[in-house]
Amino acid sequence: MTWAGAYQESFKTAEESIGRLGELSISAGRIRRVIEQIGGERVEERDTAVERYKRMDIPKQDAGSSAVEPPEIGVISADGGRYQRRDYFGEKNRPPGRKHWREDKVGCLLSMTGPSYESDPVPKLPEWLKVSSAIQ
């Protein structure tokens, strides 16, 4: 119920999804109340953590979390793309402002390991990584 309420476009759609997929009858109003309660709890947890962080002295703030071992190599990868939603797709009487094109944003965090070197093992950029003048 919380997933459907948080990720569907409306609480009514969440109600319909739960009815079809879970064969359960849960009203949109009940889903809304649960989502508001759980969302409020998460906001309160975040605010408490922020206040706790603000009360720390700067060396403790800079130390980071002791709950997680930092990775040897941290990699952040991000990308985005366009896709077509099927609702309103091709309809002549589509409501104004309701486009079928949307943009997705995807992120990936990786923890990796690798060898260490005293100096750069590849000091010059390989030719195959250079942008050709034809593309510029």
C-alpha cells in the first residue's frame, strides 16, 4: 500500500492498482492517510538527524559516518533519457499540457576496488578516448 501510494500518479490510481494486483479493497483515502503518516515520520527522522548533525562540532561533522566502511573507490554514474508514456498517447482529446514524452533520471552508486600505483600508469590520454575533430 505504501509503495503504491508513493509511486502511483494519484491515490485513486494506487487504489485501483492494489485492487487489480493485490485483489484488495483499500480506499484512496486510507492510502492517503497512511502515506501522510509515514511521510511525516520520515520527515521527522530527517529533521532530527539534521539537528543532531548541526549540534556536532566541525571535526565530528567532517569525520562522516562510522556505521559504514568507506569504499576504496567510490563511483557515481548518472544518466537520463526520454521515453513515451502510454496514457494519453495518440489521443486526439488529450488534456492540455499532458504530453506523452517524459524524461527519466537514473543514478548508480558503486563501491569498487583496484590496484594502487606510485605514478599514473597511463600518463597520456589514449587516442581512442580523444574526441575526433570531425565530431567537434
